[in-house]
Amino acid sequence: MSGPGTAASGSRPRVLSIAGTDPTGGAGIQADLKSFAAHGAYGMAVVTALVAQNTHGVREVRVPDVAFLRAQLDAVSDDVTVDAVKIGMLANAAVADEVGDWLTRHRPPFVVLDPVMVATSGDRLLDDDAVAAVRRLVALADVVTPNLPELAVLADEPVASTWTDAVSQAGRLSRTAGVTVLVKGGHLSGPQSPDALVDGAGVVELPGTRVATTSTHGTGCSLSAALAALRPRRRDWASAARDAKHWLGGAIAAGEALQVGSGHGPVDHLHHVPTLGLPPFTDEVDGVLVAACAESLDQPLVRGLADGTLPFEAFAEQLHQDALYLTAYSRVLARASTLAPTPDAQEFFARGAHSCLAVERSLHETYLARADVRPSTPTSAVTRAYVDHLAAVAAHGSYAEVVAAVLPCYWLYAEVGVALLARADGVPGHPYRDWVATYGSAPFTDHAAHACRLADAAAQHADPGTRSRMVAAFATSCAHEVAFFGQVAVTSVGHDEPVGVAPAAHDEPVALAVP
């Protein structure tokens, strides 16, 4: 074949589907192309038959002229290096023979034949005169993937009624045709759904548990296509078959959630990429963040920080609760560091955990001691509730959930800090301006942006359940943050009245959250 490069050189495998169509997308070339993409292959398709079908069955089949089939095949092979081929519905003997001639002239490295004869709905998809032609085509394939009725037709024997009989029948076909047989046991009854790869070297069992679902439309097409897409990057057919079967099991289990059709629905070919097409996590929860910011800015303590009228006694009481909070919060960040999948995330959260303890010391040893303030209150119910929430997520949640739970401590504080700093800059001699600037400017805003990126990365491959729990953890933390801002009673004073002892600036940033 012409065309630069091979799959082994590092490019994506270029895989060709030769099959019929399915306008509802669950079977045929539409399913094949989805399966190729799901396994990182570049998919191409040559149409053998135009099939009017849906999840209930086949309504009509039109078979294009064989000369046009030849033109399609040659158009591909004259221009593109084909690394693997999957052959599906062939409709009649003329089509099967034309495909056979093309395979003889342009031998691809890997050929998978799915001998499509009967649809999941029970409709016959192969003319009687084509059976012999398909049998001839088997000899040109590397692997053939029949279900039990198709295996019986190819072997010219009765349908096997037990799995042992099916494997034996596949062995006879393998020896007679000189082909590897991936025999599928889905038509058997019982809780198990075994497959097996049978060739001259023996039998490789591929056990599996049956999924209770009606989403089985196009399973044979999808499995054989996955096998063709995987083989150029796998060491042998057995490893490719194991991976293809594992993927298909998940695709079948996820199929019902697609809600496509009212009959035998399709599988979810992209179930392993659950967030595909979803917005970044931070975009999804942006509305929650905006609402929490608005509520926070409306709290008396925050309004007092904004205009500089907050009595220092109230400020010190809030710092005291924050010091109690930060000790527990540091352990949650340490947990995030332990769970983090990348060195960057590990280092980021480890530094955050260390900084929390440093800030806690600073609050007590510098700000509160310098002001000679001795808050007498124990850990408040608000502080305890927030800490308990974070501790529960850290103890039982995944890395993604922990990151979502701690994110408001970065993101919400940065947004509130920027808003407060803008207001504080308009107040001459603002007593809390330096403290507000800790959150309203770099490096804290840079840390918040980094935390947002880590949360987006964690959500990128999260399954729907985990993503939902991430959103819930984030929203709950935002609610706790708002409550945290509102827990200290504030007695307003006028601008002309003293606000007490303002905190002195020093080298260590002081925080109501992690720096």
C-alpha cells in the first residue's frame, strides 16, 4: 500500500471499516468508527450496504453497485496506509467476493472479520447465496468473531448448546479455515457471558459477567472494531481481545444511560471518557462560586473589612476561629497531597499544608499577641461543622472530591480578596488594607488559579458519580465559607470612631484560609 509511515512509528493506527450502515448509530460503520475513536485509532469506512434500521429492527437494505464498492476500496488503498481492517455486513456473494479480491491485492497487516448474518433484533442481514462467499473470506482473515448462530453457519454444524461445545466447534473451524476464532457466548443462558480466543496454539478463555440490559444493539460490530483498532498497538491477539472485551463490558453497562431508542439500545462507546463534551469543572460550579461571593461580601464582618470600620475585637475573634480551623485544614491538604496523581499537585498541596501551620502560629504569636487580644471562645459550631465536612471528604472521598472540597478556600477567598482590595484602596488610611491585599493580589491569586487548574484536571476523567460528588463537596464548602464569614457578631462603628488596634504588617501572610 502507498502512504507514508506505519502505526509502529508512533502515529495513530489507521483502521478501515468495510460494513453496512445504521442511521441510528448503534451498529455498522457508525459503531465501528466510534469504536476506533474510543481506542485512539483513525477510522475510515467503505459502505457495503445502506441499511434502514433502528433499535427495533431492519426495515430495508439497499446494496450499492459492486463497481462502486471497488471504487471506494481503491480510493482508500491508493492513498492511505491501512494498518488494520474490520469487515462487517457484506449483504451478498458479489460484495463478499469483491472484498476478498481487494484483500488479496492489498493485504493489510491485520484483518478482523465479523460474519454479520443476523441482527440483534433477529433480522437476517445476509443473503443465502452469500454464505459460501463469506466462508471463503474467512480464510483471508486473521480473526473471525462469530456469535454462536454465526459459528454454526460457518462450521456447517448445529448451533452449540453449551460453552464447551461452542469452544470445540470454534476449534474445528480454526483448524479447517486456518483462522483464529473469537467465539462469543452471549447467546447462552445464565449469569456468565464467556468469550474465547481459539487457534492452533490452544484456547484463551475470556470470562465475563452478563450485564442485565437491553442495550445490546451493535455489540458484535463494536467488539470486532475494537479488536481491529487495538491489535496494531498490542503484542498479540489475546491481549487485544482482553482489552476489547473489558471495554465492551463497560460500554454495555453504560448504554441505557444514553436513552437512545425504545428497542434494543446501543452501547456507550465513549463510556470511559465520561466528561467528554462537559464544561471544565470550574465552569460548571462557577454559578455556585459567584453566589457564595455575593453572600460573603454581604456579611457584616466582610463589609467592615471593606470600608475599614470593623472593630478589631471582632477581627481578632475571627482570626482566633481561623487559627483553630487551619490546624485541621492542614491535615486535609496533606491528604490531598498524598492522593494527588502528579508531582505538581503533590507539591502544591504539601506546600499548602505546611503554610497552614505556619499561618496558625503567626495568628497567635504575632497578630493576636501583639494586640493583647485573648479570645476566650472555643471552637465554634460553625468552625467545627466546616472542619467535620472537610475531614469526612478527606477520609472517604477520592482525590478529585478532596480537591473540590478545598477549592473554595483558594478560589472564593481570592475573589472576595480582589473585591475587598478594590474597595480598601478607596479608603485613606484603611487599617486592614495590608491584610486584605494578602488575598486580593499575587501570590495568593496565583495559588487560587493553580488550584482551579488542578480541580479541572481532576474532573477531566472522573466518572459521573464522582463528578456529581465533586460538585456537592464544592457547594457544601462554599456554604460553610459563607457561614464562616458570618459567625462573629459585629457591632458597627462610624468612620470617625477608632477601630481598635490594627494588625501590623509583617513578612508572614496572615490568613482566613490557606495562603
